[in-house]
Amino acid sequence: DYEVNLDIDYEVEGTLDIGITAEGTEKTMLESLIEEYNQIYPSVKVNIEQIPEPYNNSLVTYYQADTNAPGTMPDILMSNSEDMHPLVSSGILL
């Protein structure tokens, strides 16, 4: 069960880490989205991190490190790779 809270705090402070699998167009699009996001949430710092290849191995490494030190794995992973399906089905990614 999860209760949805629709009282949005636009003054929230924090950091949001986004992992990407490609630096080209993907990064450019994301930078534009971050610029718009920060107009609404100016106190949230958004970091972009390149996930090294091979992605499956890197994400498993992040996951294992995150169990010992929460916050190691990016909060959001942006990818269009078919390699993500086994990670989702195994519970490593949500």
C-alpha cells in the first residue's frame, strides 16, 4: 500500500542522480529537461552520470554497492537498451 500525497512542496531541497547510457542526444535532451525542472524545483540539484559499458555489469555493481551504502546507485536510469529487461525481472531495477 502506498498513500499518494498531492501536496507538492516546490521548495523541496535535495539531489537527484540520473544515470545515462549514452552521452550524445540523450544527454542534450536530459539537460534541457533539467533546465525546465529547475524552474519549478530550483533547490533540487540534478546530476547526470554516464553508466559505463557493459551496462548490465555496471548496474549489478551499483546495486551491490547500494546495499552497503544506500545512495550509490542513480535514482533514475535513462536507457532504451534491451539489456534492462533481465535487470527488471531480477528486481535490481524498478
